Amino acid sequence: MKTRITELFGIRHPIIQGGMHYVGFAELAAAVSNAGGLGIITGLTQKTPELLAREIARCHEMTDKPFGVNLTFLPTFASPPYPEYIAAIVEGGIKAVETAGRSPEAYMPALKAAGIKVIHKCTSVRHALKAERIGCDAVSVDGFECGGHPGEDDVPNMILLPRAAEELKIPFVASGGMADGRSLVAALALGAEGMNMGTRFIATKEAPVHANVKQAIVNASELDTRLIMRSLRNTERVINNAGVERLMEIERAKGDALKIDDIMDQVAGIYPKVMTEGHMDAGAWSCGMVAGLIHDVPSCAELIDRIMAQADELIAKRLAGMLRG
């Protein structure tokens, strides 16, 4: 399939594996890229720029296909050494960077000078337009269904994607609720040029996470996620578990007086406990509503081949057949 996204990143299929904390390691990124998509290493999971450089080198050993790095710009007082992370990305020969969180504007000159294509994750049309203005090559438009941070507007992809298509000149991919060929065809119909999958790629054989995590996603329905930290305007969609229920009890008790310190035990340092050790009730970890569409744990190649075959069937037969009728 040829779209502006496949052309931009030099990939066979318009499928991107989004950056995910303690999930986006070299093993997964290489597997996605080898299967024809764009694999992404999560930059800040690597605690230092030197470790990121090592992870990039490791991924190059596993694939000769394009892969990228996610760099999330955090609203913290003690920011990571972003220039050093960018230097590791440039020196590692990376040509695609997925940015997220705060605006990447301050770092765009360094990225563009290195010939890097930048795709920024956005949860609203206004943020997507800002990304276009500052020189991003593409955007990932995240609907309200997505795992992680869906923004504060609560607009689902059936509305958000066509609105983005009305406003943007640069290509965009759909993120949130993406799992299969139906998702891809729907995203294309709504104006996107591909899709970004996070939760679906956690439940794959190559995802370097504990088996308990993959099984939790397979077992979950579309009703098993919760929105937390809404009163802090830092809304996050997470899978429900005992830790999340404790967090939500604190939120209810504190109401508008809630501070991040009140729930720190349920949100800080959780990912290693969950993703590496398999402690499923440790606290809050991101998961999309799309869990309801995930029923197995295939390899990345099996998953992407299945997606593209289903998309081809839908476009060439089912939808074309309706036109002929």
C-alpha cells in the first residue's frame, strides 16, 4: 500500500508502532520494521543518552529497515538532557523521530539539520496545526479512545480524524482504537494516511514485556480502562486494576483539592514493576480501549500481514462490491 506516510518514512505498510514506556525496546522496534512497518524505540526509557545510543546500535543489528525513536518532552522542572539524546539519535543514523508531550519547537532546528523526519503526537486539531507550522513532517492524531494521554477535549476519532483532514496539509496517521485491517481502512476513509498502534503491539510475541501484561490485554474488554488525573488536567487512560482503584478512591476523596503527591505511589515507578516483573496491580499503566479488539498474541509479522490482508479484502471486495451493487 502506498500513501504519503509510506513514502515519507520509506516503509512498505502505513503502520507505525508508537513509542511506549518500558515497551519500545530494540526487539519490538526491529520486529515491526522487519515486518514492513515503522518500529519505534522509546528514547526516555533509556535512562541516559549513552544507553539510548547503545539501544539504537542494538536495533541496527536486528534490522536493516528504517526505524525511529520516540522523544517525549516532559513538563518537569528537571528536564532530561534533550540535546544529548538528540545527538545520540543523530549519531545513530536515525531518520525518523516521533515527538510527544510538549511542543518540540525548540529542538526542531537540530532535528531538521540532521535530515530527520518528525512526526508529532497530537490530541487536537489546534495542536496538529501548530505542529505543521513549526515544521513537523507529519502528525499522529490521537483520539479519545487512545491509551495514555488523550488530552482534555474528549473528541473521538470518528470526529477528530476528518476534522484533521479538513485542516492539515501535512500527512497524518490515526492513533487510538487501531488494531486491525478494519481500523486501517476506516482511518484511510476518514483522511488519515496510515495508523499508529500502541496497545495492539504490546500483545505481540516480540514485545519485551512480562507475559502477564499481554494476557491482561487479551483478557480485557473495551469497558476495562479508566481515566485518571482528570482534575489535574493530565488525563491518562489506563487499564483497571487494584492499584488504579486505590488511586481513584483517593481522587474521589480529595476532589478538586487533589495534588499529584496524593497519588504518587500509584503512578511513579510503576512501569518496571508491571512490564518487567509482571505485578499487574502495582498501579496505573497506559492501555487503550482497543483492548476489546485484541484476542491473541501473534508475532509482529503475523499481525501486520493479517492487517494488510484484511484491509485489501475490505477495499477490493467488500467496499468495491457495494459500489458495483
